[in-house]
Amino acid sequence: MTKLTHRLAGVLETLARALRRYSRDDGKVLILGGVRSGKSHHAERLASRHPHLTYIAPGLPPSAADPEWAARVAAHRARRPANWKTVETTDLATVLRTATHPLLIDCLGTWISRVLDEVGAWEQRDGWERRLDDRLEDFLAAWAQAGVPVIAVSNEVGSGVVPATVSGRVFRDVLGALNNRVSAVSDRTVLVVAGRMLDLPS
């Protein structure tokens, strides 16, 4: 009887863990990982259970001037389910505030790169830090208040050599700080390493 009780308790605990994870997956999920770690694949698998989903692509649109980037974008598009709607925009705050279906944002790294360009960070234009702060605070407020399930993919940066350029260091610092703040207001944060998913405790 004792063995049966222990076995039943183990089954119930496994079920409880699955239910807790499922409920967190219906909230805000941040998925971090390095280049080619499998983070986008994992995010897409997690999002695939939603019958209707909007895929947000905040990176640069493909162009003939950069065939390698165009090939990457084409590969991403090809593996998305036909029932997913794709929106290409850098206005993530508005998307979050007006969404009526679950969202998948892929990824915050390409978004930050474009935002830094839009606010004049690369040229160090006067006031770029203030303009950047305004964009980030607007996004973070919208993320915290999102009324639909949201999955965001982001690059885990800063684990290697310090970038040799000012722009590289700015990108690393801004994205690292953003990941930290997004994680703090997320229901679940996942780190993907070599295709393996690690749930990070809050």
C-alpha cells in the first residue's frame, strides 16, 4: 500500500508540474539562446498549439542586397504554419496593446538592432539615449500589460569576448539589460542551449 501511495503521489506531482507549466505558457514567455541554439524552433513548437497566432517579425525585411539574410528570412517563413498571420513591424508596443490573438515575437535582438538605428545610436546623434529609453519603456509597459499569450525570442549575449567596436558594446549592453527586464515581468523564462531547453527559476 505504501508503494502504491508513493507511486500515486509521484504521478500527481508530475501532473501538477505539467499543469503549472501549461498555465505559464498561456502568459508571457521569454525564450533566450545563442545563435543556432534552437531557440526559434522551440518557440515555434510552443506556439503551435494556438489555433490562431500572429507572428511578429521586427527584423530587417529581406532584400537582394543581402542574399544571406534573405535566405534566413525565407527559411523562417517556410516553416511557419499556414494559419499564422505575419506582421513585419518595429512598433512592438502597439502590437502588444492591440493584439486579440496570441503573439510570437522573433526576435528582440533584431528589434533592438533596428531601434538603435532608428534612434541614431550608431551615429551617436544627440539625444539618442533618451529616445532609446522612451522606446524601451513603452515596450516594457506594453509587455507587462499584454492581455494575450505572448512568446518572445531573444539572443543571449555577452558571454564571450568584449566587442571591439562601440556599436557592438552598445548592442550587447542594451539587449542584455532588456532581457533582464523582460524576464522580470514574464511568467516563464527559458534558456535554450545546444537544442536543449532549460527552465530558469524566478
